[in-house]
Amino acid sequence: MNLGTRKILDRSFTAVGIGSIVLMALALMVVVVPIVSNGVGAMFFTGTVEHRKMLQSEFKRGEPRELAGEVAAAERYRARVYEMLAGFEAEMERMKPEQKAEYEEKYSPVRKTLQELLGPLPGDPAPMLTRFKYGQTRWEKAEERLHDLLYETKWDTSNPDVMSKEYFVSQATGFEGTSLAQLFPYVEKNIRKILLPKFTIYWGFLTDSSVDSHFFGGIWPEIQGTFFLAIGAMLFAFPLGVIAAIYFTEYAKPGFFNSMLRSANSTLAGVPSIVFGMFGLAFFINTLKVSESKSVIAGALTLAIMILPTIIRAAEEAILAVPKTYREASLGLGSTKWNTIATVILPAALPGILTGGVISLGRAAGETAPIIFTAAVSVGSAIGLADVFSSPTPALSWNIYNLASEHEAAAQIRHVQYGMVLALVSIVLLLNLSAIVLRARISKKLKG
Amino acid sequence: MLMKADARQSPESASIQKATRDIYLPPERRQIAGGGTPHISAKDFSVYYGEFEAVKKVSADIFSKYVTAIIGPSGCGKSTFLRAINRMNDLIPSCHTSGSLLFGGEDIYGKLTDEVLLRKKVGMVFQKPNPFPKSIFDNIAYGPRLHGVNDKKKLMEIVERSLRKAAIWDEVCDRLDKNALGLSGGQQQRLCVARTLAVEPDVLLLDEPTSALDPKATAKIEDLIQELRGSYTIMIVTHNMQQASRVSDYTMFFYEGVMVEYAATAHLFTNPKDSMTEDYITGRFS
Ligand SMILES: Nc1ncnc2c1ncn2[C@@H]1O[C@H](COP(=O)(O)OP(=O)(O)O)[C@@H](O)[C@H]1O
Ligand SMILES: [Mg+2]
């Protein structure tokens, strides 16, 4: 090949290489940017006085006297709203029955939206669920409710050939000529004074338990559960995996049995995680009865089985990568095989073994399927260390799925779901980062 | 005890008689060694990799406290023979032996032989310097610690003595806690010699110890061998004929697994018996 062609080939390969890296980075951005920007919203947002009320009464957070002042200030503007409602209700009583029925039908969604916006209205029975005890705690949600209050959404289906179009009709027009008509401009004008939006940093999202199945509060039980499960899995899988790797690399005699074991290990590494989940239920809970039903220990054991092949393979590769010369040097000095493994081979293989371990830890933290049947519950409080043998736990991976698909009010608490995703991604990223740092530090120490 | 260096026997074999007959030694060397006492004796000793016979029916005595060089073209079985002496070949699953190889009168491949004890007595320095990725101190102390020395002061003594013997003490005495991989290749190799000396072996096997080193470092290692001669039984594999003639008392010439000639070095280089030896040392093939 002549020089010119070679140079062109080199250059075009460089271009392709850079191109694919840029493409990958872009794809990653497409995933990461929304996760971060949405997830951060769980902790940094514009909160209303309702949020501060909730924090005070559910978590005893915030300055009670300051809050009392704020509530009083908001109540001054709300009082006018309540007056208008009472006035209109009295007005309806005086109407002719058919007119009254017509207005009642229109009035009831207005009242309901106001409830959502401000919390229970005067005369309402005390709500059973915490979520109904407060108005909108987040400003962006409050703005949505306000829109619902001011406008009625209608669909234009007049033309069957095109998709029906959304359009908004002012609610006020529906109440024209009644005392309620003035409510809408009043609320629109004074909404900030009624809800007192304020930039809020809520670190409690990471450390609080959830209130009323994630309507309020934080995700600490999920974070803790994730750590319990992942670290529990490591406690089982790491020593076992390293011992197995030592056996494979140092002690196993090549032969049928050994190659069977090896291919079994490779196969296990590729088994879908849901299969491990079913296996965990059938083996650890139903057969071994490590616990009555779902528990952290059953989940950790299941995850351990899932990550074991990866740990074995990483450790095997790390051990095989230790230069033969170290082994010779040690044995040549009259060291026994076991001594050589313990004092030379394992220390030299440590960076690789640990990297495999930490990456597996990240995988154990992120997997959902293995814990569905063995350890995860959708709502629960943080459990103590003593409970790991008997209690199930919420965990980030499972609760993300649960919030996305099975929660009865998924749409209203997207921010919690995004917050969980961010927390999980951060944990896994942090673990992988620490693996890199750990590896670099040990390698540097070994290289001198 | 498994093997004592002074429990010497001299198996009568034709080749040994041939070797002793051919021995030419300057008088001062004769005094150091007190004559040629066999330390390691091979008799019809073969080493196989699977079916392949890499060392073919070697019979020879290696004399105590002398330096014996092994020369021969690449792949002729020099390393294989050397590694057979401290059973380093055990690491290769396909490798097995026949015939007998005695160390201080005891069978190296005997059923009851403890290869760990053997390797303590028969130290080895490899072609490529292979210090552990540990501090210089820990490298030297590795062997003594293995064999039960844990007293810090005693270890320090051993480390200093070994490093002095290996003529590297002055270069590293102020950085014993630094990683050994930071040393130059030549220093690393002398460190490896010191590490081997620290377990107080009787025999030192050197497999092309200078082939990875520059001329200056090579000269240092050769000086070191001169220093150690008389205290240890030394076997050195080398590609370099000048080196063999400079450092050794006896030289073995291997060709395709066969020990073609074995004689006092001065004798072999000036007056080779075999035409193959002559061709090799005159550089007609390599
Ligand atoms: N591990 C091994 N497996 C099979 N054959 C080997 C192995 N090591 C060396 N050999 C063969 O044995 C012969 C002698 O090798 P070696 O002792 O390393 O030669 P030298 O050190 O003289 O260059 C060579 O033909 C080589 O190919
Ligand atoms: Mg060799």
C-alpha cells in the first residue's frame, strides 16, 4: 500500500473514531440531561406555603412562628375566596331548581380544583389521606391547577378529517351574572399571595421517609434499601467469587469437569435477571425458607447469585493477568503455593478484582427483576439492620418502576420518580467512579 | 532435614570421570573450592514437555562452590535443564522427567522431596528482573518472612547483609521503603540476586541474568558473580561466550537437548573436544 493511501485510510479511520465517540456522547446526553434536570427538581423547586405547612406538621421542619405568619398572610387573601364560595352557595340556594342544578354541575369541578389548589376548604370534612390535607406544594403544579380553574378544556371535533383540537373556554363566562364570576379574576390576580411561592431546597428528599405513598417526603427508605441489598449481595458474592476464581485459576485440573464448571459460569453470566428473581423466590424463600416471605436477606442472596459469575470472571482475569514472573519469583524463594497466592498473586490482582467487585455492586444496586419476588415492596419505611432477616424493603430500582407504572397517581408525582432515577444513577455512577479511582490508586502503588 | 549441602556422594559415571579428567583449574581456584565435590549430579536425566524431549539423557556433576556456565544456541534446553534443578518446571503441567537428578545426594524428583524446601536451598534469578511490586525492603524480606523471621531488627540485618552481598546496598540504602519497580533494570536484577541470597541458599541458578541489561549493568552483575564465587554453587545460563569465559570455572555446551561437552572453562574455550562446540564458540552458528 502506498504512503498516500495509507495516510488517507489513517485519517478516515480517525474521523470515524471521533464520529462514533461524539455520537455516543450525544446519545448519553439525551439520556442524562433529562434525568439530571428533572431529578434535580425533586430537591430544588419553587415550593408554596402548603409545602412548608406539610414539612412543619409531618416532619417538624422549619420555623413554626415564621410559618404561622406566612399562613396568616395567605389566609387573609384566601378568606375572600372562601367568602365568595359561601356567597355563591347561598345564591344557588335561592335559585330555581333547574337553574340550581345547572350551576351545581358547573360549580362542583370549580370547588374541587380549588380544593386541590388550596387544601381543604371551610366546611369540608377532615380528609383521611395526607395528600388531601394540603394544597399544591409545588408552584409549577399550582400553576397547572390554576389553569384548570380558569379555563375549561374543550375539544374541537367539528372536522372529522383532522385530529380533534384542544381549546380553552374561560370558566368565568359560565358563571356570568352570578357572584362567582369575580372569583376567577381574583384568584388569578392574587395566586402568589395565596400560595406564597418561594425557592426551596429540600435535602430532606434524600433523608426523609415518604408520606402517603410518595406524595410528600423523601426517598430515604429506598436509598437505604438499595444499599442494604447491594452490600448484602456483595458480602456473599465477593468472597465466594474470589475463592472460586482462585480455585479455577490455581487449583482446578484441566479436564471435563473443570470446563463444564467454566461454561456453566459463563452461561450464568448471561441469564436474564428475571430468571434469577424466580429462582430466588423458589430456592431461597420457598425451599430454604431463609425468611417467611420477601426479605432483604432473600433479595441479597438472589442478587449475589446473579453477580457471582461476573465477579468470578473479573477475578479470574485479574489473577491470570498477574505476570508469571511474580509467581516464579515467589516460588523460587521457597514459598508455598498458598503463600504465593496470598502474598503476591492476590495483592497484584487486587485492582482488577476490586473493579469487578464494585461494578457488580453497581449492577446489584440497579437491578429490578431479581428483587421483585424476593425483597421489594412499593411503600414502606426504612428498616433497621436487625430486620434484614425478616423484612422486605423498598428499593430505588423497584420503586422507579412502581411509580412509573403502578402508582395510582403516577402523573402527579413524576418529580419523585425522577428524583429516584437521579439518586440511583448517581449511586451507580459514584460506585463506578470510585472503582476507577481505587484501581488507579492501587495500580500506582504497585507501580511505585 | 531434607537435604544437607555437605552430604555429598559422588556417583561413579562415565561422564563425570570425563568431566573431572578434562578439568583445568588455576591453583588458587582449587584452594577455594577444596577440589571438585559434586553438589548436583545428573544421571541419564531427561526433561520432557509432553512427548517432546527437551533435555536428553544428561549425565554430569555440578561442583560445589564453583561457577558452572551453560552455553548453547537458543532452544537447546539450557533453561529447561536449569529450571529442572529447583523444580520450577513443576509449573508447566505437561512437563515431566526421567533419569535421576540428585542434590546433595538426595533425589530432587523423589516422591518424598519437598519442592518448597528444595527451592529454599536452590535459589533462582531469572532472565527478566522480576522484583515484586513492593518496597525494596519488603522484596528482600519476603523470603526470610516466609521462613519465619519476623523480628524487625533481624530482618533489617538480613536485608542489609543481602543487599551488601549483591553490591547494591550503597545505591538503595536511603530508599529501602521505595517501590522496587522504580529501580533501573540493572539495579532490579541485583535486587533479585539479593532477594535470593536473603534466604541463604546453597545453590544460585542464574538464567541469562544479563540478557535484559545494558553493558554497564552487565559488568556489575558479572562482578557480583565474581564476588559470590567460592561461597555458593552457581550455575549461569548465558548466550554470551565472553561472559561464560569471564565468570565461570566450568562450562557445559548444550545442543538440541544433548549435553555435548562439559569441561573446565579455560579448557573448553581453548581446546574444545567436539567439532560442534568448536563451531559454536568460534561463532560459526548460534
Ligand atoms: N512450556 C513449554 N512447553 C513446551 N515446550 C517448551 C516449553 N518451554 C520450552 N519448550 C521447548 O523446549 C526446548 C528448550 O527450551 P529452553 O529450555 O527454553 O531453551 P533455551 O533456554 O536453551 O533457549 C525448546 O525447543 C522449546 O521450544
Ligand atoms: Mg532460555
